[in-house]
Amino acid sequence: AAYKTAHDVISQGLAEVHANEHPSDRFSVQWIFDRLLGILSLTEVNDDILMCGIYSSSHAGFVIGFNIHHEFFMRTGFGVRKVHYSDERPTIVVGDDWNMRFHLTKSLHWKYEKEWRLLAPLPVKSSEDAPRDVLGLPIILFDIPPSAINRIILGVRMSRDDRDRLISIAGNNREL
């Protein structure tokens, strides 16, 4: 349904743009998917030094381990899917049927991430009022039940205050 909605919105938007004009960002494929499709990026590895440096604030953050067999991952969106790494990027042709391969393919340069993605449709209005990241893109969080979490790994450079606060939060939540 999310793909059909996105396809319809793109087709309608592009039809409104004159043939001789370059489409504005408002009608770009990326603009549409930023507003219609949520992506939760996950990885198979929890101890890759490069990934921990990049994604956990230079080893001062933490890694959350999930039980991907938990019902949340089975019933949410399109399920958890493995990312395919390739030198060839899939393309979208307006008017053709789309498949999820467009959102599940990354450059070979990222292969070390061993990424999996959970794709889920977003409510159309949600991204307009959402907080923004440093690039101005909407931040829309998945509501993951604590029972889907099976571990929390603390970064080697995490401050004592952050460590104690995280341990307290986890200790005070019976589901964790």
C-alpha cells in the first residue's frame, strides 16, 4: 500500500510539472519516500570497531541488541529484510511497478555493515510535523516494545554518568 501510494503521488506530482522544466525537490522520488516510508537500519554485528565509532558517538554511546524473532519485527511493516550490496543501483521508472529492491540495495563500500532493514509505511502527515535531523530530514521513531530488546552494549568511552543513567533506566523497566 505504501509503494502504491508513493507511486500515485509521484505520478501525480510529475504530471503537474511542465515537460520542459526540471522537477522540483518537492516531486523527487527521495522527497516522496522520506515522507511515506520509514526505515529502521539494523546490523548483524555488534562489535565492529568502525561501526561503533561512526554510529555510537565515537564509542561513547551504546548498541541495542534486538530479538528479531520478536512479534514486533514479524508484524511491523514489510518485515526485516537483508540488504543487498552491489555496484549497480536499482532504478525506479515512474509508471512501472516498484519493488523493495530500491530500498534494500547499497553500494559494495558499505558491505561491512551487514545491514538488515525494517521498512514500514508512515502516516502521510507525520513527517511534516516531525523533529528534523542535521540535514533537515524528518525524524520519525518506531515504537519498539522493550521486550524486543535482548541486550545493551555500552561504548568503551561512555561517561560514568551516562552509563549509570542507562543502567538505572534499564533496571527500572521490568520488561528490560
